[in-house]
Amino acid sequence: MSKWMIANKKADFDRIAEEFGIRNITARLIANRLISCREREALECSDEAVRAYLEKSVSIMHDPMKMADMEKGARIILDKIQEGAHIRVIGDYDVDGICSSFILVSGLRLLGGNVDCVLPDRVKDGYGLSIKLVDDAFDAGIDTIVTCDNGIAAYEQIAHAKEKGMTVVVTDHHEVPFEVSVENGEKVEILPPADAVIDPKRMDGEYPFAEICGAVVAYKFLQAAHALTGTLEEKWDDFFEEMLVFAGIATVCDVMELKDENRVIVSKSLELISSTTNKGLKALIHVNSLDENSISCYHYGFVIGPCLNATGRLDLATRALSLFFEEDVNEAARIASELKNLNDSRKDMTKLGVDEAVKFVEEESAKNGLPKVLVIYLPQVHESIAGIIAGKIKEKYYRPTFVLTKAIDGGAKGSGRSIEKYDMYEEMSACKDLFSKFGGHKMAAGLSIPEEKIDEMRDRLNEACNLSGDDFVPVLHVDMVMPLKYADMDLVREFDKLEPFGNGNTKPIFAQRDVALLSGRVMGKNRNCGKYRISDDSGKIYDMIFFGDMEKWHSFLADKFGQDSVDEMYLGNTDGNMKINIAYYPNINSYQGRESLQFIMNDYC
């Protein structure tokens, strides 16, 4: 169970509803998503802002040239293309790295560039640019390196490339490394010594929305380069439309907030994916039995994305990249099948790793209590799934979590996942002397560390941690209290105007007190969900589904009403006195051509 926070945003909901032809409830939901603070209510929920939210037009996308070094970097690459220089794109092995590499290579080739691409081997090379990759590029006669989705923290590696006389352009979106000035306590950015460093998070840039992924930075870089050429060929319109699909996939899979231009990019991506001409992406959609006309953010984040990620985890990410470049339909189908099979293997490995991590935490907690920051060393677990395990452990215990594994080249490697009140990158920066390498942002990070320093890392992070009490209780942001009887299928259909849903633009969540449980049954292959008949004070009966932790749900019911009452409820013998408060989302259930209203329970108390 979470701590429920009911939104209390203020606006003229009736006027907004009349102006835009929507219901008052929908107007409230829009205000909840647009308003960040009381002082900015009038500006953030103006008619212009509401219209932009509803229309999701590409016209609101920002000017790439406002990023620091954008024009400089684009001109450098255009000059290199003109010279016939051999350019190498070096990306990363996750979805964002794969998509940004595909976008960048495709665009540079369209500009006439002599371009190839290398994605690091997660195990042998580690994250991003390495000394080895620089040396390999130099030995291959590469003149210019362009990074994507990495490079901002590669000071040593880029200095090495510059010593060899190479040109380096960085395109990245991660946090800029910094030091705290002894004189005034302010942050001083440490930029790598590249010829151009393009990152929307640079303090000296003017880009108005910093929270874009690496693929969007690559997309913007090509927009800038194309603009500098002054060409108006139709092929570029087709190119940028097609690449929006991949920018949207990366935005969702890198868990960027669906606000500002991100929401537009993902919306257009979902709209355009049904008409993609990319044979590899089509094959991946079909091998997962998806309907290309009904793709959602869920499919990006939990079906397509994991298949792409699996290659970088258990094999080489170049296999996923080759899928997008593949022109033969049969070969594309073969590669897509391999990616799906790899992802199925990854799921099995993840379950075993999570079980081992839970055992570690429970044993440590029994001895010393549950730490504020979990640092879990699982030497036998494949290092590629550390981040997934960290995310699942974070969700279970709601603690900042690092999962470390034994690295093939010595030492330990790992990933961290954070909670709302803990800035993981800031806290790691305070003890950066421990790490061989680290990077990331507030909610996630990656690192390499000598094995003998793991215990010190655990101690120092916990000693410095100021979290307490309610910080360790997950917060569920509820839009409003709304009786079940207010929901109908027309209202649910109107909620489509708020999509796409995801991080930063969540599905609406409502609360209702005193909902009576009348009957229920446990469903699913693994008995991992429940379906219930419920009623409210109006006496009307509804269907409700719960997809959460069934064991915890049943324990709650048994503690509150007694096990006998729970058993009777599942037999349909209740008298309506088993009443709970629910946080819910109204949904339309389609079955055999018939539609009916049902409620999805998010939480309970």
C-alpha cells in the first residue's frame, strides 16, 4: 500500500471544459498534468497550454540550435562529410543507444557521409566510449568519432582520441559531470575535451526542455545539419517522419517524462508506426503477435523494448541494430525471432536473480535491519540483468537499490535504481573516489567498482543517506475522489485525448471510499490477478480487476476482515460489509465484440 496524495490543482475547470468541448472531469485531469506549482497555475494551464496538450502538434518541438555546440558540431560533421572523412558512430547497447545509433547513421549516410557504427560489448567494453574503442577506431583509419547516448562523462577516453589527432563530437543526454567549487559551493561542469559537446543538460545552453533521450538528441542533430545544408528535398521529410518512430520508442524505453515535446514525439511515433517502412521493426512487431494498428506505450516499454535490450544483455546489441538496417524480409524475420528468444531467456534469468537478491536482503535485514540504501552483490548473476533486478528489488522494498555482479574483466559492475526522494547521481558523486567508472541521473545509474570496495560503498552511501520515515513509503498521486457512478464509457473514451500515458503523464487515477466486495475469483496462469464484483453506496454492481501482489492483497483482507470472510467472499456469500477504499482507473473491457465498463484497482486501504 502507498501513501495517497490527492491532487489539489486550481483552474477554471468549467470554462476549460466549455472552451475545448470536454467534460469537467477531463479538464481537471489536464490541469493536474500541466500545473507544477501554485505560482504558475495561470501560465501552465492557459488556453494555449491546454490546446498544445490536446493537439500534440509537432509545431511545439524546440529549435535544435538552442543546444550548446549544436551548430558547431553540425558544421564540423558537414565539413568532414565534404572532405570524405571516415566517420564512426559509437552508441550504447540499450534501446536508446540502438535507436540513436540507427537514426544518426541513417541520417549521416543520407547527407553523403562515409559512416559506420560500433556498439560496445556490455561485458568486454562496458558502457559507452572506452579506450579500446578509441584505439580500434584509430587502427581502422577512422578520422571522426560521433558518440550518441554516451560521451558526456568520457573525459579520459576523448582526451585519448584527441591525442591521436581524431575529431570527436559528443551527442548525449545524461547528466554532465561536475565538481563543487571550494570557493562558493557552486557546481562546476566538467566537459570532455571534444570538438563539440552537445547535451541538453549543459548549463550554458538555451534549450528549454532538457529531459529528452539520446535518440531525440541525435534526431535534433540531424535536423540542425540538414537545416545548414539548405536542401528541401522530399526525401528528408520522409526521413524525419520515419525516424520519429524510433525516437518515440527510445523515449518510452528510456523512461523519459511524457511532457513537453516528448509527449508529442511519442504520440506521433505511435501514430506513424503502423505505416513504418522499416522491415526489421515490422518483423519485431509481427513475431510478438502485436497488431501494428494498436501499438501503445505498453508495447514499446514491455514488448518491443525488452527484445531490443536482450541483445545487449545476452549477446551483442549490434544484432538489434542490424535488424533495423535489414532490407530482406526473411532475414529480418529470422533476426526478430532470435531477439524474442533471447528476451524469453532473459526473463528466466531475471526471475532467478530476483529470488537470489530477495534472499540476500532478507538475510541482511534479519541481522541488522533493512538498510536505507540496498547494495546487493550477486557475483554469479549475469551483469547484463543487474539493472532489471535492481528495479524489481527497489519496487519490493522501496529503497534506493544497487545490484552488483562480478565483472568478466575483474572487479564488479552494476546498476542502481532510485526512489523519488533520493538523487542517486548526486549521492554517488559524493563518493566517486570509490568507483572505477560511474554515470547516470537522479533515478538510475551504472558503475564499475573494485570488489574490495563494495562494503565501503554500502557503508558510505548509508551513512550519508538522509532518508527517513515517510520517504520509504511509495506515493500514489491520485487525481481526485470520484464516485464509481460518475464513470461511463463515453468518459473513458474521452480519456483517449490525454494519451499517450507513461512516466510524467500517467493514466488518471481516482479514489472511492467504502467500496463493497461482493464476490471474487483468482485468475491467470500463475494465479496473479483477481476479478471481483463490487458495489458502491448507490447499490449499483460493477466489475473490478486487480493485477497487483495477490499475496499481499489477501493478507490485507484477512487482517481486516478475517480469513473466514475472505473465503466466503470468494464463494460469493458476502453480505456487503467487506468495505475498502480503492484507487482505481475506469476501463472498457472488449470481449467477443461486446464492450463493458470495468474498474482496474491500483491500490487499496
